[in-house]
Amino acid sequence: MLKSLNISPFEKKIWLASPTMHGEELEYMREAFETNWMSTVGPNIDAVEKEFTKYIGRKYAVALSSGTSAIHLAIKLAEVKPGDKVFCSDLTFDATANPIKYEGGEAVFIDTEYDTWNMDPKALEKAFEIYPQVKVVVLAHLYGTPAKMDEIKSICKQHDAIIVEDAAESLGAKYKGVETGNLGKFSIISFNGNKIITGSTGGMFLTDDLKAANKVRKWSTQAREDAPWYQHEELGYNYRMSNLIAGVVRGQFPYLKEHIEQKKNIYMRYKEGLKDLPISMNPYDEVNSEPNFWLSCLIVDKDYMCKQVRSDKEALYKSEPGKSCPTEIFEVLKEYNAESRPIWKPMHLQPFYRMNPFITRAGNGRANTNAYIAGETEDNGLDIYHRGLCLPSDNKMTPKDQDIIIELIKNCFV
């Protein structure tokens, strides 16, 4: 049926999300090279930290080698000890959860709500009923969409728990006018290669606590003490951002708003172009939040899903007239040289975390997973993963390119 569209594969691959460079990045990198600031100190680092504290509205920022390293040091600051339970977003990349394990903690995964695809406040309430001793909540804003922060903050305040905010995907997004990265006691952002702006790698730790910022700055440079020799009294890490990478971030930063606008246009074109299909786009609270639209995603209506099964590494589907599924759309787009990606596989389904607790609104979600597969109960994260797909969202994709992708998706439902 696809051949009847008379569409040829894209000559140049359409990426899910790739870096968009502008030229200023090279100037700051050249300056670092010419002035010999090639280490983890230098004017680019100083400037980037200053720019991001001002933009996001935090008092202190520490530029680090990755968003993951920033989460790790936030978990360490939160004094998570071996055996401590930590509540964590379930529908996210594993870099959100892994740092809990680095410090010997045990992640308790909290199910997802459908309104924003983020941590479900009602499931979080249930988790505190089961584990009232928990004092740290690690929360991610999925695909650039802010979570229900008022409700989550209120619950955490009741239980004297702090929020470690993973804003890796949501730089530039706002919740009630407040930038993400300014919604937790400790917050992080990422400059990985596919993010809204990039340094090729890199991340940032953000806080209003000077003592915490100084600790992170110290730990990230191998915890060297203030002495003429190399004196070490606690465990440190090689986590500081290099001045060269900071130059790339510095050159990208002026284009953040432009990138967000481009991403929003992509989202809106998908929403309009696919409106007659039995699908929905990844949702957000249009009253209280402004996403950065990092990735545009779809979710297929339950009644229009063709049969689809997934193992740990493979997926199969059976095509049905008038129906489709993420696997079919993924394979069709791949055939035409366009990159898509399944929704993050929930953490509670990952083999590495198969023994960790998972909490839904009803309580123990582990008891419900098999029932969900049988269609007898809810597991929201699993359901979104099963029916959802991240679409090509590269801001260098032309409207004509996107029109072709939309036609390919439409034809999957013929």
C-alpha cells in the first residue's frame, strides 16, 4: 500500500533530534584554544554558569561533564545512603534512576499520569503511605513537558521530602511562568548531543543553596582540599565541564528560544496533519505549562491498535486494515530513512530494575503488570510505552519533509 503513494526514501536522513550548530560555538572554542584554556577552568565555564543562573533564576550553577553526573552529586547531597529508598519517575531514561544506585539507594518507581506523561501525584501519595520514611523524590520532565509540580511539591512538603529535579529534557520549558531547573531543591539540565541546545556533552547542577553548590564544585574536581599540595579528605569525582565544551554551550545559548519555537512548530504541524487519525500527540497542561517541545510523540487510540508484541530486544506486529501500532510506524519511517524511537521503556520493566518496587495509584504495581497485559488493570507507563512513539523532531527538518512523514503515518492506518 505504501508504494501507491509514490514516495521515495529521503536522500538525507531525517533524524529524531540532532545538534543544530550556528557558528558562534566555533568562535568560543577557538578562543579557548588560542588562549590555552583547555582544562576544566576558564572564561567559557564562568560565563555559562553566570548565564544559566540568570536565565533559569537560580542563585548558583555548577557546570559538569553530564546531566547524569549532576544527578549523582544531587543524590549525594541529599544524603542517600546504602539501602535507602528513593522515589523516582518511572517513564524516563535510566540516567534519572542510575545515580540512586551509585550511592547504594533503591529506586521505588512511581507510575505515570496521562495528562503530561509524568510522575502521577496520586501514585506518589500512595507511595508515601507504603514507604513513609522516604525523604528524596527524583522527578523528570518527560520530553520537555513539565510535571504537575504544585501537587507534587505539596505532597513532598507534607512528608518533609526534597525534590531532585531532572530537567535534562526540558530546558526552556516553564511551569506557571517558572523555568524548569528552578522547581527542585537541587535541579539539573543536560547539554547532550540531542538536547534542545548542546555542548556535544555536558550538564549543569542548579540550586539556591550556596553550601550545596560549593560541595558540588569541590566533589566534581576530585574533592581536593584548599591546600598547596593535593589533599583529599573525602571521595571525589572527575565531573567538571571542560572550558572547550562550555564554549559550545555558550555559542548555543543565544539560540535556545529559536530552537524552542522551531520545535513547537514541528509539534503543531504534526498535531494538525494527524488530527483525522485515531491518535493523540503527547499532552501538556495548556493553562499552566509551556513545554519546550523537545520531542513530538504520538499515542495510538486503544481501539485502533493492531496486534503488537515486544520482547526485550525485538518487536512484531500484525497489520490490520484501519489500524496500526508504534512498531509498524517505526518500521515504515525507518524504511523511508526517517528516524523515530519508541517511548522510553518504563524503569520498572527494565531487567536491571526488575526487583525494585513499582507503585501505582492502586498500590503495588508489580502485582498488576501481568493483569495489564491481560487487559484487566492499569499500568499507565506501560500503556504509554505500548501505544506511543517519538516522531522525527529535528529542527532542521523542512515542512515538506514533515508533510511526507505525515503521509507515511496516515498510510499506516489505511
